[in-house]
Amino acid sequence: MRASLIYGAGDVRVETVPDPVVEQPTDAVVRVVRACVCGSDLHPYHSLEAREQGIPMGHEAVGVVEETGSEVSGVGEGDLVVVPFAFSDNTCPICRDGFHTACPHGGFVSGAQAEYLRVPQASGTLVTVPGGRDGVDDDVLASLLTLSDVYLTGYHAAVMARVRPGHTVTVIGDGAVGLSSVLAAKRLGAERIILMGRHRARTDLGREWGATDVVAERGDEGVAAVEELTDGLGSQVVLEAVGHMPAYEQSHGVLRPGGVISRVGVPQYELAGVGFGSLFGKNATLTGGPAPVRAYLEEHIPLVLDRTLEPGRVFDRELPVGDTPEAYRLMDSREALKVMVRP
Amino acid sequence: MRASLIYGAGDVRVETVPDPVVEQPTDAVVRVVRACVCGSDLHPYHSLEAREQGIPMGHEAVGVVEETGSEVSGVGEGDLVVVPFAFSDNTCPICRDGFHTACPHGGFVSGAQAEYLRVPQASGTLVTVPGGRDGVDDDVLASLLTLSDVYLTGYHAAVMARVRPGHTVTVIGDGAVGLSSVLAAKRLGAERIILMGRHRARTDLGREWGATDVVAERGDEGVAAVEELTDGLGSQVVLEAVGHMPAYEQSHGVLRPGGVISRVGVPQYELAGVGFGSLFGKNATLTGGPAPVRAYLEEHIPLVLDRTLEPGRVFDRELPVGDTPEAYRLMDSREALKVMVRP
């Protein structure tokens, strides 16, 4: 089959590799119907050291089950499924808490930007879409694909921040996760949503999804702008969808005392300010992490099927899997918001 | 009057200084009935650079109102009052949110280890104890004094962590704030309370107040011990009552994925690990800050007056104000848990 592998910064290649097979009795092999490139895929695209052995890329997919191991139940051949970006057993105490991304039998899916994909812990991980492949239009398929990661990552940010009616929420980042966070915050009842971003086409979609204000400034100027918009009080909730240090600093800068910063951009730093001058002094709460999208799938699939929710609008380009390198280039250069890859 | 001033590490002196007076129309002057030394007073006692001008010490007090400014209402001469360690207007949006320690008209009380104390924003800050000085026994007076800071700081830790029935809570630190956190967690319904501390007399009081397990080990060994006690899952809540980096690292080490670390020990660091390997990967929530004790006073004074709550038991020594330097020495050497100072 054809699959996308990364060999170093800027070096994504599509190669012919052996088809994946069931390795463990708990595995399934899925024929990929739609995959895509994630903002987090751009981190190795920027900084991965050159290497001999390519790393299979892609962790978002909607597909059809091709084969299952002997211990897999609940999903079977021919089912249309959403593949969460993290696999998990869905039965342990941590999964029952709703934190599937920390499941002791779990891990991260890789190799979705390909024709076929092996998914471990298939019973606990895959969720079937009623109606199957033939019952789903292309726009709905795109929205289902966002439940694999991007939309539910934005939703997780809002859930962890406990966004509720009346809240003022600031979203940092106008990428696909940031825009998803806007949509999720709106659905949870946020009264005011300030989107910090500078790409007009993106912030326009953000406005359509519920942003009441857009702040293009960054750093101290951005903080001052949010302060002014909030009568000097700051924002009760900040959803941080970037993962770089300036976004973190902006987060506690615009936060109202007693407020919540919820991070879902994978942090590209380990150390950060958490002392009196940043978090502690204002009783800030810092939360967030890799979204346990599995916990949210059953609730969201029906909303997508009846088009109550159309997060698939984050995809502004679509390419065949052979052009995955071009998909990375388009996203890296910000020519595209999010690129779908179709085998 | 006599007052305690610090001139550098290890150098606390009691000196005769001018009596405080009403400086602003919103001030009150309080005759101190009981004051005490705080764990946070030990930070300058360890590290303050030697200086010419002494800094007035002490921010915890119960006293009798001596004089009020022309704009003070709600409290008057002769009232027995609890003085929160932070003053605030109690009317602004931040105070209405319950985060009085971030009030834009607020600040920290200083100079309570003395005979008299000036309290700014007296209307918003002071809370009257029904019955007055003559209606209150010494043990109740001690418990009232803990509402000025130490007990309600422990309570704030538990509130910010949203401790609820059934929770497993780990408390790091067996100082007076740590023990207060145990008592507060128990009152909020925690099922299991693991106290990390190594001073037998203190952990014994912790057990009496609700600790179900005591772990004396620190660092990796301490983390392993908590893991073993929790079937490898970790603790849903960690209340961190120390403020030094090893306690922070221990906090995320023992935390269950999706759990909450609530800090009330004033952090003696600004930078800390918050990335994938510490907080983000396990969807940890980090919260806490200076306790807005003012928000909790009305609810707690009656509980102390009828002895439902006896947090005053943290005081194991009592000295006249002239011996404040000895009070610092006793607490620093850990010969005393918490020392009350009586003018």
C-alpha cells in the first residue's frame, strides 16, 4: 500500500510499504476512507532530525473495518468507524474516568496518512457510524473525520475549562483547533468569545462559529486589547490552541483572577511560569491535555450525522494520499487551514 | 507600642515604634488580641538580605477595633474582629467572584505581630465575631485566629480542588496548613486522605483530623508509596501545602490522570514543569493561590464558636509578643508546629 513517512524536517515521502496486518488478537485493520494532516504533525515537520528510518505519519481517520483480531468485539468487517487519535481499552478505571489518552493499555495511533491502518485495542477504540459508508455524504464524512481529533480537541478544551452560559472565553490561535474551540465554547453557552488570530479567512469562520470579537495583536498589545474589551477584568476562560510559549504567556496575561486556562495545543516547552507572577497570584487554574476523544464520540456522531454540528468546514483543501507532502507544505505555509487526504 | 520587625535572615527584633493611626478614611486600627507566626514568614527568615530598615511582620490576627476612619461602616469600636491576611474592598467584581486576594483595591496585611495594627479597607475586610471578646474562651479564640489564614488556606486548597465525597486526596506537607488541608478535605467528604509528612506528633494530629494513611517517604520513594496505596492509579486530588519545588514534583508524581493539584504553599519558584511529562500528558489540573479567606469567614465563624470546628489545635506554643524572635526560632527548627503571639 502507499503510506506517508517523515524522514526529517520538511521531508515527508509517500512510499509503497507492506499492508498492515492484525498483529495482536485485539487489533483491527481499517481501510482508510479519509485522513488528514494535524497541526501537531507540523512539529516534527519543523524540527525532526534527519533519520534513515521513516516514521509513519497521521493519526486521524475515518475508515471501513477490513479485518479484526480474534478478541475484537463490537465492531466488524464492513463497519464505517471513527478512529480516535489515541487507542485505549475503554474499560480500565482511567478510561471510566473519561481520560482515555492516559489508558495504561493505550497509546497514539500512527500511520493514518495511508491506504490501510492497524488500530490496536480495536474493541475499546473504534466507534461505528450507523448507516455505514454508503449512508454518509462527503461533507458529513469530513465532519466525522474531525471527531477523530480536531473538533473534539477543541471541545475537550472547553469541557476541561467548564465553559458555561454567561462566560467570557478567549481563544488563542486561529488554526483548526482554535476554531473548533470557538464552536465548542459557543455550544456550551459562552456569552462572549474573543478570538486571538490574524488570518482573516480563518477569523471569519471563527465569527461565523460564535466569536464576538477578534484580536489580531499579540504579546503585550494583545493582552492590552483583551483587557480593554473586558473592562480591565480579563477573560474568565482561556482556551490555548497553539502550544508555543508566547501563547502560554498570553494566556495568563489575559486571564481574569480565578479564571481557567485550558491547553490543548501540545506544549513545545516543558518549563513555564507557574509562580506568584503568572498563575499563583491570581488563583489561576491551568488544565487540559491530549483530548480523550473516545469519551465524547457516542454523543457527537449523531450531531454530525444530522448536521447539527458541521466542524468539517475546517477542511479547505483535499488531496490524494500521493500528494501528502504537498498537504504538509500547504499547512506549514498557512496556505491551507487543514488538508484532508483521500487514499 | 511593641512590634516585630525583620532585618534579614534569622534577624527578627521586637522594637518600640509609634502606634499606628487611621491614615485613610477607610482604615481601622485594631488592638491585637492574638497573632501568630506563619509558615510563609519563614521564607524571609531564611533568605532576606540584611537591611537597615526593618519590615513589620505578621499578617494573622484577631483583635478589638480601637478606632475607625470616617468612611468605615459595618464594624465599630469595641468589636471583636477576625483580620484576614489580605485586605480587600469586598464589593468589586473580583471580590464578588470570591477572589478577594486579587482585589484591585486590596493588598496584604503586615505588622500583626505587634500590639496594634492598621487595617486598610476595613469595611470590606474585617468580620465581626458575635458576642465580642468577653464571650469567647481562649481555645475558641485560637480557632478564630486560624480563620485569619491557616485553616482557611487549607480549606481553600480543598475548595479549589473540588474535593467531594469518595475522593482520594493526598496532602503534601505536615505543617499547620497541611494539617488544616486534611481537616478541610475530611469535612468536604474525602474518603481517603494520604498525608505525606514525617513528624510523628504532627501526623498524629493529621490522623485525628481524618488522614487514613501517612507516608513518611519523599521524592521517588514517596511517589511509589502513594502509587502502591492507590492500586497504581495515583491520587485524584493533591493538596500541596509546602511551596518548594520537590513538593511540586511530588504532586504531579502522585497524581492520577485527570486529577487536580491545588497549591496553597507560596511557591518559592517561578518556573516549573508543565509540559507533556509533568502536567499535560495526564490531563492534570493545577490550581490554587493565596486564599481569599474573606470569602469564607461568615460561614466559618459560627462553626468555630460552637466548636464544630477546632482548627486552633495547630497552635502548640504561645509566647508574649516580646518573645516573637523565639517564636520564629521554634518554628524554623520545627520544635513548634505553630506559635501564637500574645501582646
